[in-house]
Amino acid sequence: IAGSINMPMQSVPQSLEAIRKLQSDAELVVICHHGARSMYVAQFLQHQGFDDLINLRGGIDAWSRQVDPTVPVY
């Protein structure tokens, strides 16, 4: 997805300051393959004080099927 940044789930807790800088510029959309792991990350970020974020329900798989079929699924 254009403009996206790949950040593995396990690196999120130690990357909070970098994520705060990203959120100052734009709304955060958290994604994963099917939306389950990103839901946990979104909840974690909300508990850390982030409020302008979205979990992409259905993940990149749903995005590819429903929005942009050029995005490969894995």
C-alpha cells in the first residue's frame, strides 16, 4: 500500500517514539495478513495513548480482494 511502513509486531513496543512522530503527520492504519494481530497492536497503541488509528479489518488479504487486486496476497 503506497505510503505504508512495514513494522513487525514485536518491534512496536520499542518504537513508540517513532510511531508518535508518524501519527503527528497522518492517521495510523495497522494491518497484518487477516487483521487479528493488527487488532492486538491497535489495542496496545490505544493503551499507550494513541487515539487516531484504525485496524484494517480483514487485513491485507481483504484489501487485495476488495480494494486493490494488484496488491499481492501471501
